[in-house]
Amino acid sequence: MLRSLPMAYLAGLRLREVTPERATVTVPFKYLTKNPFRSIYFACLSMAAEMASGMLAMMYTQGAGRVSMLVVGLEADFTKKAVGLIAFTSEDGPRIAQAILDSRATGEGRTVVCTSTGLDQAGDVVATFRITWSFRAK
């Protein structure tokens, strides 16, 4: 991760789980991720949320020929102060896989809105991100 995503490495993001259906990425509350309000800076939360869905996207683009992927939209809701270890999970693997298959079949771009939900150690939702990915087979 240091070579390809140095900021994610420095922030302490870790891939906890990846299956064809879902991926979970954690981000800790520490010196490099904190904001002046004693919680995790929203940009660090965004990194973890994007990485959860992005890992699924990368998994399905590997071996699928040339497929470009790009974040084209982002929405977020913050519901609780993010402190401690926050785990973001995206369960959009099947939808991503289908979009890539459709793009390969038609040659046209496809978009998928992926949801990454961040839970604290108590299991409470701290943030929900909706990340719009664009896929296009070349």
C-alpha cells in the first residue's frame, strides 16, 4: 500500500475483509487522522469508504481486459462523532461485477452507486458514503 496509496498507508487504513460480495476497510483515530474537534477528519473517513468499494472494483477489473474505473460522484452523511477504530463496509460486489460485464458486452460506460457504511467499535453508524463509480471497457 505504501507504494500505490501512500496517504492511505500513512493514515493507517487496513483491509480487514474482501470477498466477492463485500469489503471492509478500517481507519483508526490517531495523530495523523484527527481533526481539531477530537474526531477523525472527514477526508480520512472518505478515504476508507472509497477504498472499501474500490477494492471490490479492482478485484472485478483484474483479468477483465482493459477496464477503466473512476469515482465520478460522492455523497456523505455523518451521524456520530468518529473516534476509535472505524470500519467501512461496502456490499456492492455483485452490482460492480454486473456493471463491468455490461460494459464489456456493450462497449459503453456504466455507473454504480456504492454504499460504504462506517461503524464504530460499539457497532453504531458514524457515517454513510455513497460513491458513484464509472466503469468503461476499452
